[in-house]
Amino acid sequence: MDNKKEQNRTYRIIRKKFGQATKGYSMLEDGDKILIALSGGKDSLTMLKLLAEQSRIHKPKISIVAAHVTMTNIPYKADMEFLQKFCEENGTELHILESGFDASTDKRKSPCFLCSWNRRKALFTFAQENGCNKIALGHNMDDFIETMLMNITFQGAFSAMTPVMKMEKFPITIIRPLCLVNENDVEKYAIDCNFPPQHKNCPYENDSNRKSMKDLLRHLETLNPEARYNLWGAMSNIQSELLPPAIEKKR
């Protein structure tokens, strides 16, 4: 099988999962103006291509715009020339936003949290100023499962992310159209398409526990090849009657 056929086959798999997620979770509605958070990584590039195709379909009728946030204090770079060309090829306008943070100002929060929070703040501000009612983030199925494993392990809470989240303080809804897509499929598609790698020089990346959760998920799949699907299903199959109730703490 030549590279083009394999690329098309992988993309069909991803597109099918994208359709199941957007329809199953009612992510897209007529009149939506969606801001795509384009990091430059494989997930956000794939998501932009999918949403760009969707924007050319009459039902539901949506419009899209993309934004890339650069952090002034972290040398984490994407190929800006490639991003601009990619957006042009997909008929999408690209905006470059700037943000930054000082990790020494809040020792209670991890640098990863502060970086993510400031990126989101830049996106929320842009979305409101440009009439976007939704922001699309490129989290895939692996990201959901890894977040759940992290929260169970380090916070003692059974929680993860939601495919659709309406913000309380902003008139904006977060959507994650790749929530049913396996990271392996996105990686394969990115290789087939020759997406350029990001230059990861983040000084805080080794402080994150996410890599450990990635390794744990891979190990679980060696025990049971269906582990990821069972973990995903467990998030909506909570049998509370078979779990110990919380004990009220005495004062």
C-alpha cells in the first residue's frame, strides 16, 4: 500500500471518530463561530483540517478561525511559516497571539498550570473580541484517559475532561472534537502528511506527570489490548452502589 492510500485510510478512521464525537456530543450547531487553538502539534493540525472540511458543509453551518499562542518566556516553537501555509490551504485565517507568565509569582501552582491558564486566557480574550462562541481544543482520547489516571493518582478524584464544557464566567463553550480519536492514529496520520515536529524546549516538561501516565496506559494495554476503551467507558459507567460511600469527617 502506497503512502497516499495509507494516509487516506488513516484519515477516514479519524474522520469517522470525529463525526461520532461532534454528533454524539452535539458539539456543532448552526451559526457557530469556532476559534481553533492551533498549537502546531499533530492534534491541532488534524483538528483544523477536519473542522475546515466541516465548515464547507451546509448543515450545520459553522465558520472557523485559528489562533496560535506564543509564550514569551518559554522557547517552545512551532514552524510559523508552515502553520500559515497550512491554514491558507485549508481556507482558515490564522492569528498569532502572545502571552507569558512568571512562575515565581505563584508557588502554589505548577508552571504547567500557569502556562496553560495564560494560554487559555489569551484564547478567551480573542474569542470574545472576535465574536467566537466556541473554542476547539485538540485533546484526543489518550489525553482524556491520562488526565483521569492523573486525577485518581494525585488528587484522589475520579474526574477527567468533558467533550463539551460551557464556561460559567464567559459566553463561550469549549469543545474537544478529537475525544474519540486514538493518539496512535493521529501520530500515524502526522507522519504520513509530513507534519513538522514542534521544537520542545520547555524547561518545565520534566516536572509533569503526564509522561508517566502515558507509560502506564501503554503498560495497561499490554495486559489487555482493550484497556483504553474500557477506561473510556468507565468514565460514563460509574456504579456508585458498588463503591464505598464517603465517611463524614468529625469536627
